[in-house]
Amino acid sequence: MYPRDISAIGRGDRPGQRHGLRNVMLYLVALSTIVGGFIVFSCSSDDNGQVRHANLVGSQEVPPVTTAATGTLTLTISDDHTRIAYQLVTVGPFTSNVRFAHIHIQQPGVNGPVVLFFCTNDPPPTGVPAPQACPTTGGTISGSLTAADFIPSTQAANLGVNTFADAVAQILSGNAYANAHTVINPSGEIRAQIGP
């Protein structure tokens, strides 16, 4: 027996083993620490939130609009439903300059009230922070929306939407849509229901 074999027996390992019981236990402890860290990290309160999307086109407007313009919207709703991070990408050519873009509450195929603005080139809505300017011929905008940005109205209240939290619930339920309005199409040029 070699001296290293004697010390291995003292550690609980068997002579000639490359990975003795002690080493295996150390590896398992290290592995469990790493895996535990991943689990804690993935369950932390800094989650990515709930993501919703929309692909805006003219044919989804009510009534449909003939246009070559398109758009994509990504919303990330915080886990506590107090903030919506958004990115809206619009691609022309539009029939004319973009006036504003926002979120409406209503089911597919029906027009509904505006509750949140992404951007505007018209006078801003009253009672909320002024939205950023819209790219007039297409482009990318991003930002975040909170309760301060919610626009109450009788029409929204008739749909049960009285607060920002109500609007978030409707967005998550698929009862909200996004659209962009232009000079030639003031009722909306491109639209899409917001969904998973």
C-alpha cells in the first residue's frame, strides 16, 4: 500500500479510487449550491414580467384601411401590474403623417375608448404627462406607462375600466388593441389586438 492510499482510507476513500466519497460529496455540495442559485435567481422579484405583442396592419382597422404601413408592439407588464414597458416599431409608407398612437379597450372588430398614449404629434391629452412625439413616417419609440398615464372616460367606465389596473387586466385578457392614426386616416391606419 502506498502512503497516498493510507491517507485516502483516512478520508473515507478506497485505495485506487480517482473520485472518492469525500470528493463526490464536495462535488454534490458545489452542484447543489449552483443549482440553488439559479432557482433563486429565476424566482426573484426582478422577473421579466408578462409580455404581450401586436402586429399592426391596415386590414385590422374598423373599417379596414388600405395601406402599406405596418407596426409591431411589445408590452412588458410588471409582475405587480403597476408599469407597462413598451416598444412600438412602425414601418411606412403611411398614407400621410402619423398623428398619434395609443391603446384602446375593446374586443376584436369593435372600436373602443383610448386609455393610454404611446405618442402624439397633436396637442397632448389633458390630465396626464405629455406623451413623446411620434415618428411621422415610421420609426421606433419606447417608454413606460403607469397609473399617471391612464386616461379615464365615460366610455371606458362603461366597459368596467376605471383605473390603470383595470386597463392592465383588459390588456392581459385580450380585450385591448393598439393603433396608429394618420392625417388621412384619423380613425386609425394600422391596428392589432394585443395578445400573447
